[in-house]
Amino acid sequence: MDTINAHIGKELYKTTITAGTNTLFADEPESMGGQNLGFAPQELFASSLAACTIITLRMYADRKGWDLTDVKIEVTFERDIPVNITKLERKIEFTGNLDEAQRARLRVIADSCPIHKALSNPIAITTTIL
């Protein structure tokens, strides 16, 4: 994986994020003093789960030769600060000619994506000041 780099200057709170040759912007909504020029940090967090899940499902269905024509995922992010819990709710919709056994297997595979596994286990963050 490429290293993720982020940069913020004086412009509130527009952040440029790069990974290799890819660039995206993060920002805060106007209600938080930003300009709403990109995903808010919690949206990026939830997006990583959505993207990883949907890619994992597509890879699995393709390997099995299943008639999965479309997958839609909705992820909501909620922080319960008083009890210090982050809640992610994921809703998945499959389109295609799938039987119930295939749909049930895809449900299991959704929990097997690398980001789901990372978020379901302890995470260690190390910070170095340069």
C-alpha cells in the first residue's frame, strides 16, 4: 500500500490527501467552519469500510461465477461520546440472480473484508513528531 500523505495550509479546513498518484480532498461542513469541499473525516472513515466491503464482495462473486450484477452499500457512522463507542451500521443490497445460500455466504464474506477485520480488532496508532 502507498503511504497516505495529508496537507493543510491556512485555508480552513481543506485538506489534500494523496496516495501515490491519487488525490482527494477532505473538509468540514460549513456548519463546522469548513467549506464542504470534500469528505468529512468521519465520512472518509465510513467510506473505507464501504469500499473495502463492496470490492471484497465483487471479487468473491466473480471468482465463484455468481450472477451478482450490482451491489449497493450504505454505511452510517455515529460516535457515542459519553460511552466512548463508535457505531457503524452497514446495509447491503444485492442485485442479480442469487439464491438464499449465495446471499447468506455474501453476508459472511462482507465481514471478511480487510477493513472490517481491522476495525473489529484492537488498533495501535503510533505518532512521531518530525
